[in-house]
Amino acid sequence: MKFSYILPDPKTYSSPDAFAGDVACMKELGYDAVELQIEDPKHTDEDAIYKCLNNVGFDLIAIQTGTSYYTHGNCLCTPNAVIRQRTVELLERFVDFAEHFSSILVFGSLQGRSSDEPSYQQGLNRIVAAIEKVGNYATSKNVVLAYEPVNHLETAFCNTIGELEQIVRNLNLPGVQMMIDTFHMNIEERSMADCFIGISDLIKHVHLSETNRDILGQGHWNCRSFFKNLKQIGYEGYCSLGVYNTRLERRECMQVCMDVVKPFR
């Protein structure tokens, strides 16, 4: 099993050295790669990221795309055609960015909420149409958009693995696959043990996050059972660790999380 840690957008750091320090710390702790939250590739210093990661021999394994839903209101379900178009253009910029790093794109939050579109079916139709367009573009670039089931408190669409599996299979595009996240699974799935068994051919990425979004071990996620099932389906990709609700310093979070997952390599 290979592990990465999710870091915030490099442009939010106080300095390039601060970002480089976190990356170096990850390397020392035994992580295999890094995942980044990026607001928009056009505001990102691609060369600086490449140089920083190359210095420690890290790959940028995945890129999260949803930040601008919260900062700029970008989403795909909205009846506002201007917003939908700029969101599609944003995702296409992400595809170009991911191509340069051979990274996976994580997609979920940009679907939007019921406040953006109260009609589930109308919103879903717009989302699927947009993802088909972006997915074709991603396929042409040999990039994978890893579509994530997100819980109903964060998006109104595709909350469960079963819902999303049907959409991804119907699209039938190499550039649109799936990912799973233990935090969202804990909220939406009836069983954490077997809900992803039937999608082993579609899972391209995994997020590990505690049930309370704190460091691993502070909630009630059964990591031993999860890793057992993940290995049973033959998953060989990366697992990215995310901590979003803690009072600990980031580097302490990295250490504690690695201590938890290290036995499952």
C-alpha cells in the first residue's frame, strides 16, 4: 500500500520554503507522494511545485479541484450557463495541469448543492453533460478524473458509491473513473466493509479521513477492516491521508497518521 498526504494550496503558505519544509517532512516520515488542494492552476506556480517535489523525489499523485466552489461559487449543477461554462473551463485547465504531472484529478464538490439547483434531476443532467465533455478531454490527454461520492451535507448529487457507479459506467470513458473516501462512506454507506467490492475495476484513488476529520485514531473508523477489504479487491493505487479538523500542527498530524497506517503497507 502506498501513502500520500494532502497539503493545502501552495499559494496559501507563508513562503515557498514553508511549503518545501512540509514536503521534506513528509519524505522523512515515509510518505510516498503528495496530494494538493489547488484553487485554480492558472494561479499556481507549476515550475516551483515541480522543483520542490523533484528535490525529494516525490510525485504529485493527485490534485483536488473543489476549492473554488467555496471561494468563487463555481459549480456544474447551476442553471446559470455562464457559471457552468467557466467551471468546465476550470476543469479543463486542471486536466492540462494534471497531464504535466501525470496526476489524478479528484472531483466532487464542484457538482454543487440544492441551493444551486433544487431539482435533483435537472442538476444531475447538467453535471453529467459537463463531465462527459471534460471526460472526453481528459481521455485525450491520458488523464483520469476520479469522481468522488460526497456526502449529502456537502453536495446534493451522487452521494453514494452505487449512484456514482451507474453514472461512471454509463459514461464509459477511460478519463472518468471513481475514488472513495472513508469520511463520506461512513456517512452515506450502509456498510463500510463491502460497499466498494463491486467497483474494483473503477477505483483509481482512495482518501483516508477519520469520521470526525481529525487525525486517524481520534474517531471510530476501523482502518484494519478497511485495508483488509481494499487488499482483497486488489487495489494497488495510492491512499491519501486528509486531516481537516484538528488543533494539532500539520507536521504532528503527518506523524500520527503515518504511525497508524504504516503497519498496513
